[in-house]
Amino acid sequence: MRRPTIVPRLPYEDVGAALSFLERAFGFREIPDTRLVSKDGVIGHALVEFGDGVIGIGTQGAHGAISPKSAGVESQYLSVSVSDIDAHYQRALAAGAQIARALREQVSPSGHRAYEALDSEGHRWRFIQL
């Protein structure tokens, strides 16, 4: 499988819990054979995919990055295109995602629909259907 040239990486206090949440709430899928586990069983890193996008999930502190949960502030957001925004929104709600901006029509020439949600550690995700 060809990997993308650029792979954003997000820091988490608990990588295992983050992987579970991202799969359950947002439909991400862990890429087999990318998980790195320490001798004491702690997941240090994994890659997840959604459509043709890939994101790295790793322990906070690596390369100086920390989770919004620890920092107390959001420093970025990630945009993800979905094919059925209504179903995706309902999935996120059912999994307990904190909705930061409710599903709505955008006032723009494209007229897309979007919502924003926070994951289990406060990373902001913007889901959009064009």
C-alpha cells in the first residue's frame, strides 16, 4: 500500500483509548502492522485511515507535542470529508463525541454541510460533506 507523503500526527495521553474512540465515533480504521507497543504493553504509536487519508496517533511528549487534554487548549483542527454527513453526525453523537459546532449549512458558494466535534482528549475535528 502506498503511504501519503504527509502524515499529520496527534499526541494523546492514552493512545489505546484514542484509537478505540476514533474508530467508534468517527469511523477511522487502524492500519494493520503500524502499532508500536512497549515492553510494558503501552501503545506508543499507530496509524489510522479514513478514506484515502492517514493520521498518526502517538503518545504525548514525543517531539514535544502534548494532548489538548493536558495543555488545556486546542491548537489545531483537522478537516475530514465524509459522504453522508447526517449518518456520520449521528454516529459521533451515539459514541459520546462532544459536539463543538452542530451540523449546519455553510454560507458559501459551495453550500456544503459541516459539523465540528472534539474527540476523547479534546482534538477538534471538522467533518464536511461537499
